[in-house]
Amino acid sequence: MTKLTIDSILCNKCGACVEVCPYSILELNENEETPAINQERLAYCIHCGHCEAVCPGGAVQLDYPEAGEVPDIKGNGKLPSPEEMSRQILMRRSVREYQDKPVPKGILEEIIKVVHYAPTGVNGQSVHWLGIYEKEKVRDLAKKTIEWMRFAVKTGMEHPLSFTFPSLVRSWDQGLDPICRNAPHLMIAYGKKDYPISFVDSIIALSYFDLLAPSYGIGTCWAGMVQIGLNESPELRESLGLPEGYKAQYSMLLGYPKYPYQRVPKRNQLVFNWKE
Ligand SMILES: Cc1cc2nc3c(=O)[nH]c(=O)nc-3n(C[C@H](O)[C@H](O)[C@H](O)COP(=O)(O)O)c2cc1C
């Protein structure tokens, strides 16, 4: 049950909590006293916590049974500058060559705890994570994906990317890993199969992961080929052991990069117009 309280001594009656609440759960009354809580609307609270987060005096308290710990904000309290953020985005690259050195589990857990704050539709927080830490297990997933691709080629299975399968199988047979790129770890964002926003939520969360990881010196690569296998092969899906009713939405390879990238590559010319 949602518990929302406002301490009338700490409240300076600024009304910020009232304005930011997306469901108008808080109401300013005519006497401009401490905002009132509309108990009927409280049932629709999505636990976004904006009321609590915006309050200058810390007067608002929101609690509910599923609530987790709030992470500490480290650093000097400043947001990265536009230059720093732009650099982060421009210098991020898909890493396909990794050092043979594991990333400490604690660092990956630290990243996931922050990525947990990526936005989710109606604050549904639909994204769950499955980390595959051991390199042999990542390799096993690549092997199973190749086995499925081999089967798809043999049976002439139709798939929009089936034209890539023969060369991927060939590379694997030559001792390369075109599926998981010999990455030491793999992170899977998963969610409920029948929840319509689950895929978008997962992609956003993985994008946040993709952007934060390089600040820890970690390189990432979206594991599209693994996803094809997971979407198509029941054996591959079962091997993950996800709970019933859940599905891997997308996965990401990660590890310490073998090569640092030195400059920003070209991209197609930007298509952007303001609506007339
Ligand atoms: C949804 C998605 C799936 C991808 N799947 C793969 C993949 O399976 N293997 C791979 O090597 N790269 C994969 N990539 C990486 C893209 O090839 C890469 O983002 C693109 O070439 C641009 O390079 P950059 O990420 O370094 O800017 C994927 C990227 C995205 C966004």
C-alpha cells in the first residue's frame, strides 16, 4: 500500500509537489496550507517519487512495500557539462575486441544499480537483469546460437537476416566468435512477455548501460545475434532459465576493451527538420 505523508512543519507551502505530481494526487487548498492528499487518487500513484524529490524542505515522504534503497549520489554534486556528455556520446563505440581480464562483479552491480533509474513507461520498472559472468557461459550461449543458425541454414528457414547466417557459421567453424566476440560477460535485460512496454523499457535501460559503462573503462556491444537466437530458438531461451512468462528483451556484451578508440568516426549526414 502506498503511504504518502507531508510534514506540515517542514513544508514551506511552495506547491512544487502539487505541480509535479503527474496524477494530481496532491492538492493545494484555498488557505494555502500544507497540500492535502487526495486519498482516492493515491490509489493511482505510480511511485515516481517526484513529490518527495522536488520538495525543498524534505517534507514529503513516499513509501510502499516494494521500495528499494536510494543510491548515494557520488561526486561533486554537479551534472556533467554539455561538453562532457557530448564527448561521452560521441566517443562511445561498439567494442568487439576484449582483454582477457574480467570486470569485477561489484562494478557491474554498481552500474546496474544506477541504470535501474532509467525511465520506464508509467514508472512500470519492468526491466529485470540477468548477468552472465563466466566467460565459458557466454561462449556456450554463442555456441548454442551458432547451432541454431546452422539448423536455420540447413532447413532453409526464413528470417530477415538469414543471409548473414552462413558466413557467421563459417567464421565460428574457423575458430572466431562472431556472436559474442569472445566477450567475458553478457548482460541481459528481460521482462514480462505480455507487457507491451517491456521491450522499450529494456532498450532504454541498456542504452543507459551502454553510456555509463565507458566511464568505468568498460566497453560494450549490443548482442544482436544473440537476440536473434533467443527470439527464435526455444532451446536457447530455456538455457537462460528465466522465470515463466518472462522474455529476454535484449542483451549486451561487455568487458575491458583491447583497443582504445582515438577519434570519432563519420556518420551519414544528419536528417533533421523543424516542422513548418
Ligand atoms: C540493436 C543493435 C544490435 C547490434 N548487434 C550487433 C551484433 O550482434 N554484433 C556486433 O558486432 N555489433 C552489433 N551492434 C553494433 C552496431 O553494429 C554498431 O552500433 C554500429 O556499427 C555503429 O558503431 P558504434 O556503436 O561504434 O557507433 C548492434 C547495435 C545495435 C544498436
